[in-house]
Amino acid sequence: MIRIRYATADDLDAVTVLHAEARATYYRGHLPESDYAGPEELARSRTGWAGAIDRGAVLCAELGGEVEGEVAGIAAYGERDGLMYFSQLHVAPAHWRRGVGGALHAACAEAWRAAGVTTARLEVFEKNERAQAFYAAHGWTPDPESPRSGNHLVLRLTLGPETE
């Protein structure tokens, strides 16, 4: 069973560690380690996650059973320039292929629909083919207005009552 809940300040350490671990899986070999795992980047990341948690913009996924209470995945979203952005979705590599990412995605889409959001955007690292396949399977398509942002692809999701 996967339980989705909003993150609290008590989750900050687990969220920060999970974020660093997940990013290393797709940036390693493509970017200098200091860009995703150096001390300055880890401090910046922790500060960013603390702010997002304070804003109530971070969801945590927990699995039942032997790993009960462990944060297995995280997602964050927020409005930027009048648009909804899915800014983060990370699943601990030890918990891949267990439905954690799909459950987090569904919870975000539900929150967006409840808030009246009809379109969301995200940026995905161009070398992260695993994430690109996940997003495509969940209805994300290249954003025709701005398909790239540096070394990231920009994707868009149009939300309807049955989408997800």
C-alpha cells in the first residue's frame, strides 16, 4: 500500500537525501558531480526543499509493510509566472517499479484539478530517458510553445476530468 501525504519539517532530512540520491542516478556521467552532489549544491537543495515544505508544496509517498514510514518518493509543484509547474518527482531507486511515482503523479494531478488547473508543465533532463518514458505514459507531451530549456525538455500535461 502506498500512502501519500504532505511533507512536514520533520521530513526535510529524508526529502533532501532522497532528492540527492535520485538526481545522482540520472546526472552521473552527464554533469560534473559538483553540479548535483557538491556541498554547495546540497546546501542549496536543502534550503529549497525547506521552503517548498513550508509552502505546503511537497508530497511524500510512504510504503506499507517492512519499510513503513520510510519516505519512498517525493513530488513538488507550484505556480510560476501564472503556470503550474511540476518541479520535482523523485522515487528512491530502491523503490522503483512499485507504483510510487504513479501514485505521486496521480495525487498531484488530483490537486491541480481541484484547484482548477487545466495545464501543467515540467522540465526533464534530456538524458533521463527513464523519466521521459514515465511522463509520456502519463500523458505528458512536448510543449509546443517552448520545447526546450537548456539541457532539459519541456513537457505539458492537459488536464481533463478523466486525464491521469
